[in-house]
Amino acid sequence: MDILLFISQFLYRIRYWLLWGTLFVTGLVVYFTQFLPYSYTVKSSLYAGITSSTSLDGAAVNFSVVAATFDNLVNIAKSRGTLEKVSLRLLASSYTHGEEWKDNQYIQAKHYRQLLQMTPAEVLNLVDRKDENKTLANLTAYQKEDHNNFIYSIFNRPVAFYSMSALDQVDLKRIGNSDILDISYTSADPGLTQQTVAFLIEELKSAYEILRFKSTNDVIAYFEEQVRLAKIKLNAEEDDLMHYNIQERVINYGEETKALAGTRYQVDDRLETAQRSYEGAVALRKMLDERMDIRAQMIRNNTNLLQELDKVSNLNQSIMEKEIFISDNSKSKSEELQKEKIALKKAEDKISNISDNLNEFAFTKEGVGIEEMINEWLIALVNEAKAKAEMKVLQDRQLDIFSQYSQMSPVGTQVNRKERAISIAEDNYRTQLSGLANANLRLKNIEMSTSNLQTVAPPSYPLTDNGRNRLMYIFAAFFGSMIFIILYFLLIEIFDHTLRDPYRSKKLTGLPVIAAFNGISNLKYRGFLKVCNRLAAAYCCNRLNKYMKVGEPTIINLLSINSREGKSFLAKYFSKHWESEGLRVRVVTYDYDFETNTKQYVQAQQLSDFWMLNEAEKTPDIILVEYPPIKDTSVPLSVLQKADANLLVANACRLWRESDSTSLAPFKEALKDTPFMLYLNNADRDVVESFTGELPPKMPVHSFFSRLAQLGLTSQKNAVK
């Protein structure tokens, strides 16, 4: 059997178990996981600075000492004294900040209510809702080593959040061979979880310092004082320089002098360019004056022309001033500058229009075209005015730069003097710092190597829980139930000795399966049961037609190992089908048509030895002989050998026992040359459809999944025309 086809049909057969079983189990998990407690995890990291520390004498790091130091840190953190202090601080924080009906960053309301319920009134009277430190002091004073003492008992009994057993769940471990000590804690309250880690870090630092450091800081007091005085002197010198810069309006003297020098050279270059433009324009205008003679005087004296030339000169001067004193970005955004440029353009165009009206004479005395010469003359006149205005602006800018040079020269001397004073004060400050550092190195060598507990990653408030692993449980239930159902039915498929389907029946009985019958047990399709049975009977009868004889009756024997396996039921449907095809069928039934406890039956060699057709009956085309169960009564093998076909009717839901194989063995041996086949009765609808095809009612969904079970992935139902 094709393995893929087997898998598809196997999954199709257990589809309802897969669907409803998986949904049922998953639904139960979805329902019950909603009651799982929330959990919040807070992590933090401490930098110990033990491995990477250096000593004054340059001794190598002793890794056994390093390991012992980390063990000490972990043991101090998880010691009873440290956890007891953390418990007290948690209680003080909860009592002070807790709210009965509102969650906050310190404690959730439900946990606060639980705490209030277990707290006696005398302890509640110690709580100061406005001062956590005062509450902590009161609780510390109240605590005694007495089993009746509430603070003592809550720490020593298995109480959530505050007991030693709960706080002992804090996980501290060194990350590899590094100097990082990782701290992690998980509980059902986000605020208490965060505070537990924070309080533990504080208590660990405090306890570690008390244990490791016995000397005082008096040794380095002198250097600290000298550093303080040097710092004051340095700040005074720096403030003096700052005030002087503010007074003289100096931001950065070096950069400003560089910028001023650059501006000077740019202005000089532009002034030189403007002078060349001016000289060229004057020379061109004088040459044209001589050529145009009296006509030039007339044009020059024109009032409109003079006004426009003056306007061009003023606008050009204003534009030059604005472009020099504003930045490039501001040029494009300055509306006034844009308006002046537009006005300048209009004035130049108006001068050109004036020239069109002054063409009284077509030619000069030399015969040159006056109109072209006037245009050139006007252009030279405009360029002269523009260059003259530009020269004036640049000369003013040059004078301003020279003035700034006079101002900046003495400022530079003062700035250098004050910077030198700052440098001296800074050197003194660094000298004192060096002395302080050397004192620390000399006197605090042990402290330097062991006092580096620093919080690298402070504990943060967890905004989301760990999900209660609910989604994981749901997925595990979904896929687990699916896998369990598949494995369960697969084991049944492998080890089950129920006949059920043709492949298993052939394997167990050794007989080929000719067909299968629905029976009467399928309630879902009970309205179509008779139609389905007729189709199943028709399929079997068509398979048996090849054994038909012409001119004499065809004998078909119906056998069964046990009673009530459906021989009579099947014989009725077979006879109805063949009769509908015009064939005469005679059903011969044991204990009705013949006796099974007679000598003639037991020693019979052919059917006529124990049953004869009545003279009144017509000779039938088909004789269906129903024999008694094989286990209960003997069946003459000689009679079976002379039959045209033998059908062993078996209930598909029955267990095939070893005794059944033993009972069937003589029949298989005797009928090896005679057609001997198995017929499954009371089979599942899917088994019947494997022979007959799809049975009514032909629903689209059922048809679709049935095609999938047969691996008809691209099949279509469209009929060929």
C-alpha cells in the first residue's frame, strides 16, 4: 500500500477525533490556564571590579582569591542578615505606599489587602503613611526573636514576598569569568519584585563595605582640601576670562581673527574687481561720448535718464551692503533684498526703454548707426554707476575691518595672559589631583581592589509579565493532543486485530475482500441507509456476475464464523438486486430449508444431497445458500468446493481471534481452487466508499475531504462533454 495514501486515509478516518479531541483538550487548557498566577522577572547587574583590578606592587591576579571573593558576595547577599533587612524594607515600603483598591509601582492592591489581613493592629499602628524611613525604624524597633512577634514570624514562615524562603529565590551568579554579577528574581508582584532586587543591591553594597573597609578617609583629607582650593582658584581664573570675553564681545579669539583676516582679503579682492569694472566702464563711456558728440549731451541731460541712473546707483549700493553683512542662507529668505533686486532690474529695463525714445538721428556724423551706439553708451553708463556704488560699499567695509583690527589687537594680548593664568591654575589643580591619586594608591590599595561594586544595570519596573507560559501551555496542549491522538490511533492501527477495513481484513484472514456493506448502525445517514445498502449490494453483485453460468443455476455460498454476522441481511439485498435485473434467485437458509444435524448434510458431496428444489419451483438462475456458523456446526467442504463462489461474511467491528484463523484454515486449504472471498458487513461508511465511490448524500465538504483522503489534490468533478 502506498504510504502517502495510507497516511491520508488514516488521517481522514480519525478526522473527527483529531478535530474534537484537540479542541476539547485545548479548550480545557485555555480555560484552566487563565487561573495561573502572573509572574514578573526583574534583572540587574553588579560590576565587582575584582578580576580587572591592579595592586600597587603589580602582583598578578590570584584567581582563587577572585573566586572566593565572588563566593563571598553571593553568600553575603543570600545570608540571613541581609535578607532580613530586605524583608523589613519591603514591609515598610508596602505598609507606607500600599493602596487597597489601586495598584501602584510599590505593590498591587490584592497583595496589599492580603498583607493587611494577616497584620495585627499593633503593627499597623507603627506605620507612618507619610514617611517610609520612620515606618522602617518603628518596625525594626518592634522586631524581636520571638515566635509571637509578627515581623519575626513573617520572615521565618513561608509567606510570599517577605519570608526568607521567598527571598532566597533571588538568583545571583557570576557571568563567566567576568567581573559582572548577575541578579535575577521572579515573583507575582512587579513592584515588590523590583524593590526586592533594589533593596538587595543596596544592602549587599552596605554589608560588603562594612566587612571590607575598616580604615577611614582621614589619610587623604589634606589632598581633598587642596584639590578643593585649587579647583576654586581654577574656576576663578576661568570666570575672569569668561567675563573679559563678554566685555570685549569675543567668543573665540583665534577663530575670529582668522575669519576677520579672511574677510579682509575677500573685500580687497572684490574692491579690486570693482575698480577694474569702474575704470573700464568710464573709458568706454568717454569713447562713446566723443563719437556721439552733441547727441550724447542731449541724452546725458535727459531728466528721466539721470533719475534712473541715480536709482540704479542707490539700489546697487543697498544690495551690496546687504549681501556683504548677511549669510548665504539669509540672502534667499530676505524679502527686502529680493524686492531691491527686482527694482534694480526694472530701473535697468527703463533705461533701455529711454534709449528707444532718443533715436532722433539715425546716424552719427561719421555715419555710424546712432541707435546701436546709444544702447552701448547706456550700458556703459549703467555699469559705471553700479561699479561706483560697489566701490563705495567695499571701501566702507574695508575701513570697518581696519577698525576691528585696532580693537582685536590688544584683546589678543589680554586673552593670552588670562589663558596663561588658567594654565598655571590648571597645572596646580592637576598636581593636587595627582597627589590625591598617589595617596589613594598608597593608602587604599586593598580598597581599590575590592570597593568597585557598581550597579551596571539597575532593576527596572517590569511592564509586562512573563505570560504565565499560558501560550506555551495552549500550544503544547494543541499539538500534544493532536500527536497523542495520532499516535494512539496509529498504535491501534498497528496492533489492533479488528477487521474494520479491507487491508487489515486481508492481512488477518488471508482472504481477498470483495466488498463492504454499511449495515444499520450509522445514525448520521440513516435517511440514506437503504440507498447506500442497495449501492453496496449492487457493487458486490456486479463483482459476482463473472461467476454466472448460462443454462444452469449459479451457486453462491454465504458463510460466517460466528452467528449474527449478517448473512440473511445481505442475502435479502443480493436477491433484490438480481431480481431487479430479471434473474430468479432462490435463497436457501439452514434450519429452514435443510437440517444441519442430519447424516445427509454432514456427509453431503453436493447441494442436492441435503436440499432439493421443489417440483413447483422454477429453476433459479442464482442459488444463495446460507450455512450455519462455522464454529457451531460443521459445513461440508465438498459441497463448498463444487459451488461457483463462496463468501465469508464477517462483521467489520469484530475482533479476529486466533481461534478464527484456526477455524478458517481447513476451508482455505480446501477451497484454494474455488473462489473464496471475504465480505465485510457493518463497515464504516469510508470503507464502503473505498469500493463503491462516494455514497449519498453527496455534500461538497464531504466530497472535498474525501478527494483529499484519496490524494486527489488537483481533481475536479466537471464531467467531460
